[in-house]
Amino acid sequence: MQGNRGPRPDQQNHGPPRQNPMDNQRRGPNSNSNGQHAESGEPQNTNSAVTIDLQSFRKPGEKTYTQRSRLFVGNLPAGVTEQEVEKLFSKYGKPSEIFINKDRGFGFIRLETRTLAEIAKAELDDTPFRGRQLRVRFATHGAALTVKNLPPFISNELLEEAFSMFGQIERAIVIVDDRGRPTGKGIVEYTAKPAARKALERCCDGAFLLTAFPRPLTVEPMDQYDEDEGLPEKLISKNQQYHKEREQPPRFAQPGTFEYEYAMRWKALMEMEKQQYEQVERNIKEAQEKLEAEMEAARHEHQVMLMRQDLLRRQEELRRMEELHNQEVQKRKQLELRQEEERRRREEEMRMHGEEMLRRQQEGFKGSFPENREQELRMHMAGQAMGMSRNPMGGNPVPTGAGSMPVDSAPLMPGVGSNAMPGGGQGAFPRGPPVPADFGPNKRRRF
């Protein structure tokens, strides 16, 4: 049974329960003042006379058929069947789970809501069933965990969202004090044990954080307590030790007596235990404060280190970008230099090609001009010789169009073997046509 439930207003541990008119109406005519059925061999069937509106016992948004609505039914008679137990609880809705251990005389039943389970427990507990008094209690929640060291800003919703990664959750509660302030503790209830076991193992092996504060949670199996009914007198074992302890009634020890002396020694021991617990708590609190201070300093240093690393990274990126830019500039310069060299080489090739063409043109002109001029002179001299041979007077041959030429003019080809032609003497033909001075064999034409 869960430890966060308060006692019901209609049932107290001290004193008789308060009567409710509606309870008498539900019990039927065969019930006594304590709500118990009269002794009989068969259970009294009052379910047909009284009906319960199941919708009125369901809270808005409440999950149904959870572990919190699971009841333990003990002291069952031998040979009881599931159908008989289901018929016994049929007044409180249709159950989703019924388990009966016939050999040991107990079973479990799961009802729709927690409220219906509380009503069934209150009405059927300690009632006779086939000659036995039924024992109805809430079943232990085997998939419940206790969470400690919760930060002060954790809500029920955040706690459920955080632990839902391990499995389906039925309930997640942050425990608060009477003023609504969080106590740093919580309860997480799963629908199945494997999910609770997984959450317990993961949180024990690692550090599960819920907020920015790096304080891990502490997860433990939940201790089951029954704070509603406690231990009635009828359930205490009446052995020899019981009778020995109950010989004297409750009292205050008288000073100077034996029991007073040892009672005070027990009080001193308990006071020392309390002081040691307080000292341990103070030491833990001081250690927590010191750890928080160190954590803040380490966080600041870590942030500074991260900023320094980020600055170094940016500087490295900037240097790399500058290197890439310089490499790009060098590549551009080299490309421009290669383009300039290529342009100069093309210009040089074009210039050399032009000079070569000009030289070839000049050599072709020089080779053709002396030959043509020599042919023209030869033809001219041949014409003159023919004119001289046709002169009937036997004088010096006079070329055509040279009537004004003086007789004593110099020969065309002076030199070795040339004959002077004085006074109308007849000379021989020259060996070759006269060559102008500018067109000698060792002379080139000037342009």
C-alpha cells in the first residue's frame, strides 16, 4: 500500500468507525453495525439490491486498471474458483485481472479505478465468505520506484516525461510538504516490472540529470508502507513474548527505579544517535555547498576554456582562409605571368615571322632584278651591233638614237682585251653587256 495516502475519514485507528447512512443502505439487511455480514456458510448477495454508478468514481484523466487498483484477497476457502471471486467483486465493476492460488488460499484482483478498489476493500475486508473471514488489502506495487535528490523545479509532468523513456508509466508524483514545497523526493510507478528494473539499473550505472544543474538522481525500489490500517490487535501474534510484554500497562518510569535508570540510558543513546545523524547531515550539507562552489568555479573555467578553444579555432580558420586567399592570389599572379609570357612569345613569333617574310621577299626581289636587267642590256647591245653592221659607209657604228654621241667616247667595256676605236676605226664586239656600277658582282642594290 502506498505511503502517501492519508487515513480515510470514515476509519480511524483509535476508536470505532463513524457510521454513514449510505453504508447501512449498501450493507443490506443482513449486516451488523460494523458493516460485516452475518455469519453464514454462504456469502450474502447484496449486489443485486444495490448498484453503483461506476462513472461517478472515475476522476477526469485518471488511468484505469493500474497497479494502484490491484487488491490482495487472503484467507480464501479451499476450492474457491475465479468465477466465485469475480461474482463477489461484481458490484465494483468488471475486473481486468483475477489470480487465485487455491493451495495457499489467496488471490489478486484488479479493478477499474483506485476509488472503486478502496470501496471494495472497505466493504469486503473482514467479511465472512464460506466460513472464513476475508482479508482484503491493497497489493504491493512491484513496479514502483522512489526518486531522491530531485531539483526544486521538477513537476509531476516533467518527472513522468523524463522516466517514460524506460517504459509506460502509470503515475509520477513529486512529494511535497504540508505547504506545497518540494521535498526532493518523488514516486514513479510503471505498468510492468521490466520497465522499473531497466530504469533502476540505468540510473544506478549512470548519472541521470533532469535540469541544467549537474546533480544526478538517486533511484531506489520503493518501500511499501501501510499507513491507513496499521497493525490491529487481532493481527498480532499472541505468543509467550506477547504475554510477557503486555503484563504492565503504559506508564511513566519513576525516578530512582531500575527501569528509569536504563530508560534514561536508552534516551541518551538515542540522543547521541540523533546528534550523530545531525552532524552527518551538516557534514553532507557542507560538502554539498563546497561541491557546488567547486562546480561553479569549474563551470566558469570550463566556459572560459571553451571560449578560448573557440577563439583559437576561429583564429585557425582565419589563418587558413588567409592562406587560401594568398594561394589564390599567387595562382592568379602565376596565371597572369603565364598569360603575359604567352602573349610576348606570340608577339615575338609574329615579329620573327614578319621579318622572315620580309627577308624572303627581299631575297626574291634581289635574285630576279639583276637577271632581268642583264637580259635587257644584252638585247640592247644586240640591237646596236645589228645597226652598225648595216652602215654602208664603213664608219663607226652609231647606235640608234645616239647621233650626238662623240666619237672619242670611252668604250662600254674598258679593260683587258678591249680595242680602242680611234677615228672611225672598227673595233670588235665587247664580250658582255656593260654592267652599271651599282650592279657589280660585289654590290647590292640600295633601296
